[in-house]
Amino acid sequence: MLLDGKITGDGCSWVNISPPISSPGAVVNVQPAREGASVLYPYGLDQGDHKNPKLDDGTSEKISLAVPFTFYSKEYQNLYVNNNGVISFDSQVREYTPDPFPLADGHPFVTPFWADVNNVEGGDVFYRETTDPTLLALITKNINQYFPDIPYTATWAFVATWDHVAYYGTESNKGNTFQAALTTNTKRSFIILNYQDIQWTTGQASGGDPETGLGGTPAHAGFNSGDEKNFYNIPGSQTEAIINITQTSNVNVPGRWVFQVDEFKVTGVPTEAPEAANSDGCWL
């Protein structure tokens, strides 16, 4: 469960987590990925993806899952892929300015990058449910690497990708590319958040600068259980530091954050304040 975050004088942030956690070798600040490398799983129409309509604050239709997905100890059979960087269970999320967690409305959802996306101005939102053996083998390999003490073989996945999506009110060519992959073996569930390219944090209606996509109320990355008590905010959420999420990780892979979510557990995130920001920006 996330305790109150703390903001440093330079605008960077960190969090305290209780109970204490340990994950040898897992870090938050990591070296940038080698140029040209992609942290994303394959996506696009050639992968059999569906594509959301070009609609500001739009969502997918209700997606009925072939197998239930367990999130914070509850099973869900339906979800929505919302253009504004949210995957929600049972109900749509059209809000464009992120609110701090936990939310009092009781809606469970995952926010890879909750901000005011406008795919009318640029970019696409893709998604697919899959049992493709090649992808499941790769996801299984990743989960076994990050969670070696948990026996796991993926039997199902759901991949949603925001491909070079623009922000509301944009006066630039900036676009964000990020992804959420849900996976289960019907007993354990994991969510993998991948951040390939983050160029903006805020739409104009959320107080952002139309030329830069910065300022105002920046994007939020995390999880909301819907019970008003259990939630998690990835460090830097709703601060200017979220722009650097492609350089951070809890599994020592730049731009990748991975969580067990059937019974939500956090690994690899420090319980102490980070070191001072370096010349490249915030610690996150």
C-alpha cells in the first residue's frame, strides 16, 4: 500500500512503501537502453490487433475476455482500453486529467500513462487478446527472469499499445509510445508496463503548454484497486519527473515496470529517498 509521497525542492519525487520490500539486484535508476532497442512486445494490425476509433477521450467497446483476469484478488471478465492511457475493468474511463489514487469512485483500473491523449491529432491505440505461443513464451521467459521464485507459465495475454499518440491541444509533433501487457495462468496474474518513447506529459485542458506538452497536471502511472484502500503510484506520477519513465524500472530493464497483481505485490522499488537529481533531470 502506498504511503504519502514526498516532493523535493527541485520538483522530483519519491515514495515510501509499507511493508518493506526487498528484491536483490532490482533498481529504479537504470542505464538508458541501447539505441534502437525496443522494450515493446509486437503490436499493430499485422499482429491481429484491433484499433480504437479516432475520438478525443474515446474508448474501446466492452471487451469480454476469454479467461478471467484476477486484479487485487477479484476476478474480472470485461475490460475497456481507454484512449487516455487507462485500462479499466467493467466500466469506461473518459476523464482526461489524472486524479490522485486512491479514487473514491470504486472503479478498478490500470494506468500505464493516464493523461489527455488525443488520437485525432496523431497516433493510434491498439489492443488484442492472445494465446499466441511465441508471445506467451517470451512473456513466460520475462516473468521467470523477474520473479524466479514464482513458478509461472503464461497461458493468456492481453496487450494494449498507445503508438505515438498526441496530446489534446497539441501544437507540436510530439507523440508518446507505451504499452500494457496483462498475463495470467488462471492462478497468478501479472501486468507488464512498457515505455518506449515519452515526449509529453500533459494536455492543454490539464494545464499543459500546447507547444511542449509539459506543465499543468502531469500524467499518472499506477494501479487503483477500486476499494479505496489498495493502490500503487509509480514514482514520479503527477510530477514533471514522469517524463523520464523510459529510463527507470523495478526489474532492471529501462522503461519496463512489472507487477504481480492477483494479490498485488511491489518489488524492486526503494523504501528510502533517492539520491539527488543528476544533471540529466530528476532521479526518475
